[in-house]
Amino acid sequence: VQLQASGGGLVQAGGSLRLSCTASGRITSISGMTWHRQASGHQRELVASISSEGNTDYADSVKGRFTISRNNAKKMVYLQMNSLESEDTAVYYCNAGVLSDLTWRYYWGQGTLVTVSS
């Protein structure tokens, strides 16, 4: 099982980016999917989560600006980021709970860098 994140880049403050993450491999089912981020010199933090039923939750710092969504058929999770701020600069990682070969475990994507210039 692999998670592949994409969509990062350089954007000006106030701009938007959309991150995508695709799960592949021997996957029977996917439960919760999340986006995390890690800024330089900081710990990794949870940004947004979405359950298999579509229930969402967000860190206070991104509420009203970021939207998480998923496409279960495509095994993908997205993070739409609007009104980006310099404080959003970080490497963004996707994570998913995956049932593969009768075993549930969490998998991480490789990370995609988002840089917001002020």
C-alpha cells in the first residue's frame, strides 16, 4: 500500500492550492483520511480529517479556509486551501487507515511542500 501526495508549490499569500493524495496497492477498505503538516522546526500537526462517512474536522488555525474531501471510488483525499498565509508554509502529509490483507494500519504519504510567500 502506498499513499502519493501531490499539488504543493509556491503561492503568494491570499492564494489557493489544492492538494491531492492517492492510495494504491492491495486495499480492501479505507477508514479515516487526514492531512497533517510540519513546518521547519515544529512538530507535525493535524490539519484536517475526514471519516469514511464524510464527517470532517479541522484545526482551529485553518477553519473557514481549508476544505478536506474524499473520493472513495478513486481512493483519494483532497485538501483545498484558500486564503493561504505565510504560517501555512510546511510540508503537508496525507495519512489513511487502510485494510489490506486482513490487517488495518495507518499509512503516510511522502509529503508535498507548500510555500506561501508574503
